[in-house]
Amino acid sequence: MLRPYGLTAHDGGMVPGIQMDSLSGNQTIVPDLGALWAEAERLIGHPIDPLDPAFLNDD
């Protein structure tokens, strides 16, 4: 769900937390999924809606 916003996230297993990367090369480490969504929304400037038609489209 983050890719359409130019973000990716993964748990590399080497450090505690989840690493989030942007297409511009910025990286941040957050402690959990709640913090991941809050940081993603902060970076893109608006809430992420999982019921957005862009995510629900079966085309």
C-alpha cells in the first residue's frame, strides 16, 4: 500500500524496527506498524485510506 505513495518498508532483521524508504532516498526507522503509518502519512501530507478505490480496484 505504500508503493503508490513512493514509499517502501521492510524489516531488515539487522536493527530493531521497520525501515521506510522514499523514492528520493530518505530513510527512517520506526518501532512498529502504528508508527509506520503515522510516519507515512506525515511524509505524504495526508491520511492513507485503505478503502481508497485505488487500492480496491480489481482491474
